[in-house]
Amino acid sequence: MESFFLDFSVANHLSEAMLLIGPGNQILAANHEADRLFDTPPGGLPGHSIGQFLVAGSPMNLALPDLVSLENVPWFGTLKIKARSGSPVTVMVTVVSSGHQHLSVKRACLIARKIHFEKPEEESLQDRIRYETAISQAAFQLSHDTPDAVNKTLMSMLMISKAHRAYIFENFSDEDGDLLCRQTFEQCVPGVEPQIDNEILQKLSYEKSGLGRLRDQLSSHQVMSGHVRDFPQMEREILEPQGIKTILIFPIFLQNEWFGYIGFDYLFSETLLPETDVVLLSTAAELLGNYFQKKRQFLSIQQKNEELIRLNQDKDRIMKMLSHDLKGPAGSLMAHLDLIMTHLGEYDTAHLKKQMSKVYAAAQAGHQLLTDLLLWTQSQSGGLTFKPGTVDLRGIVDAALKDVNGSLITKSIDMDVQIDPDLLVVADQNTLRIVFRNLLSNAIKYSWLGGTIRVAAVKKTDAIQVVFEDNGTGMSPDTLQSLWSEEGSLQKPGTGNEPGTGIGLILCRELVMKNRGTIRAESEPGKGSRFFVTLPAAINELN
């Protein structure tokens, strides 16, 4: 035993505070855990009396005997000590040995343990039962996603914490990337004014509102609590107008992502909860984190299911369009080829050329349909290459005219192009050429033999509008109204019995929108149609 007292360093391997006490309750030696418990620098306890650390006037400290004179050991007691930080700490002490007359100096060995609650044991047990009951109910409601589960959980936590207001804030980022938070749920005791409609709390910037300390602590998995009067001024300017005296905030994490926080406000008194209550309340933040994580996963799965349903519907529509629209050109192709094969020996060159031109037109219509379907499918799946830049508008129109030149010649249609060669727009030239080609093909299809198609461009404030106008069959109001829907897209045959692809205009709309433009149509039966495409003007054009 003497060797133990002479070499006290072995006590540094213990997880409990151990002190070697001499006459007059002087501290002769202490291990590292004792330094932490008494909140002193390493080696700062020896040379001091235990009495120097006791809270004056505490009833439990009045019963402290001379520890080295104890005859009956082990001896148990409680002491309230005042650590260097000034915060009172209640410890349970056990004297495991005392006296040792054979030693030159009487010594006692004392083991101290911090008591984490000040309440009577029965009251603390009742509080724990209340907490665990409320948390169990919250876990059931959240795990089963019962109606209004979050608000019910908030109300339960509000009651057991004896706070006056409980709430949840969720994080989000603005268009500049600044991290903000907004209040999404709240529960209050009667007589307390709710703050969920407070506009300031719906778009609260951590940085700009002086809540950087809150952001840094919560994002580091730390709890924030304290009396508002002790907070920095910018934080008080937000909290004091709400009548908050004490605040307790727990971070909510979705796995490793800081999602937001759950907070408790005390309005009528400054209240700091015991550590055990804080630990139990933190469970609510974990439960809410799990709930919001599952909600997010459910919504993600739901969105993916909706996307799959949409893709299946698109596939069905494509197959329907293919089966419907390919019948026209395929049937026409087969009929003309059958006619040619049957009467090949009877046709002269001029008649054969006429029949072959019809075969060519049917093949071209089928090719155009497949091209439109391929491009539309690519636009839906994101596989269509898109590189916007400054585009020569007249050059794109001329390129599209070359694509449809054969059809113009077949129908003897005149073109009237009124576009300033200096006009520039911001667009992807490949997709814009597809749009113009489709609009020109549409105008040719519904124009009469010898008709005229006009293409003109006019400057707007920060845009350029291109107009495609024909003097063909025109459209009824009902057709015009459903023109851009997949179910009501223009599918009637042209004036030369050309089949309608049914998807060309839908493709035009999507590609124009991708180029940050707009498209609309005007038409009257028998008076032709006008399609207006508006595109962003290039900077040079604006200057």
C-alpha cells in the first residue's frame, strides 16, 4: 500500500478522479481525471485544500470530516465544488482507505465521480419516463408517417421540455449560393404568438443576419443553448423581438447533410435544462432527421416512378404515331411501286418519271417522319447536342430552305425572304435549323400549288421575331388551340395528300424553348397560317 501512495502516477490510467489526501484535507497528489473534474491545469491540485474548492454555504459541504482520521471506510458522501470556470459541480466521493499509522504522514485515498443531475432521484426518474414515453410516441408517429406527424412530435417535445415555443427550420440556398433557412413547422403554448408567418423567418441568411455562430455550431453537430442576454448583439436583434429569454437548438442531419434544426424558446423565464434532459431531447432531432431522410427518399422514388410512367407513355405515343403516320407514306410507296411494276412495259419515260416522283415523295415523307421522331426522342432523353452561340439568322434560314428545296419545286411555291443579313441571335444553330426546316415543311405541306411563303424578321427590344407565313388551307380555332399538345398535334394531310407527321410542331416548341425563345401561331381557315418564333438577340445586335 505504501508503494502505491509513493508512486501515484499509476492512477493516471484510471477513468475516475483519484486524489491522495493528507492532514487538514490537503491534496497531496491527483490524477489527470481529477484535474479535469476540478477544472484545474495539470498538476494544479496538490498544495491546495479540498475546502478551497467547495461552494460556500452548501449544506452537503458542512458534513465533510477530516478524511485521514476516518475510522470506518469506505466512506461515502457528496460535495458541491466550484470549478475554476465558476460553475458548481456536484460530485459523489468515496474514501477507500484512511489512516495508515505506520506511514510517516497520515493519508487517505479519495475517488470522486461527477453527478450529472441535481434533481431528487425519484423526480429525475419520473422526468425520464415522461421523456421516453413522449419520444416513443414520436418515433411511432414519424416511422408510420401518421397525419401531421411532425407537428404532433413538436407538441410532445414542447410539453416535456416545458418550453413555450418549438419549431423547425430547414436550410436552402438562394440563387447566389448563400445559405439561408426558413421556418417550416411550429407549435406554441396558449398565449404565445406564433412566428411561422413572420416574413423575416422565411428567408433568413445565416451570414447576412449575423447568425454565423449558429451556422458554425450546428453544422459541426453541436447543440446551441444559453440566455439571449449573453448572445452577440446581432443575434439578440433577431431573438429579443420574439420575446425569447433562453434558447435551446439541436441540429438536424440527414445522414451527413446538415438539413436544419429544431429549437425550443423560453419566453417568461431564463431556463437551462439539465444535461440529462438535453441528451433526451436530442433524440427528437435524430428522429426528425430519419423522418425527413425517408421522406426525401420516398419523394425521389415517387419522382422516378412518375418519370418511368411518363417514359412508358412516351413510348406508347411514339409507337402509336409510328403505326399511324407510317401507314400513309409506306402505303403510298407500296401502291406506286406496285403500279409501276404492273405497268412497267406500258409506261413511257414521262409517265414513269411522274410515278417515280410520287415514290420519291412518299419515301421523303417517311424519312422526315423518322427524322422528327429521332430528334424528338433525343430531346426528351437529353441526348441532343446543344451548343448556343451567336448565329447569323439569314444564314440559318437559307440553310433550311436548301433542305426543303425539292418540295418547293414540286409544288411550284415562291419564297419571299425579308431578313436583314446583319441580324444575329443567340441560339444553337443545329437545333434552330431543325425548327426552321420543320416550319417551312409545314408551310409547304399546307400550301396550294403555285402558292407563296413569306419569311420575315423584325427587331424587338432585346429579341428578334421571325415570322413564317403561308396562304394555304389555314386551321380552325379548335385545331389552333390544341396545336402544341401531343394528342391534338397537326396530323391532317397536306394539299398534295402529304401525310402529317404529328410530331414536328411539338419538336419545334421544345427546341425553341431550349433556345430560350417562344413560339406561337395564328391562323384562319382558308387564309393560311403564321408562325412566330422569338429568339434572344445577340449582344452585337443590341449594340
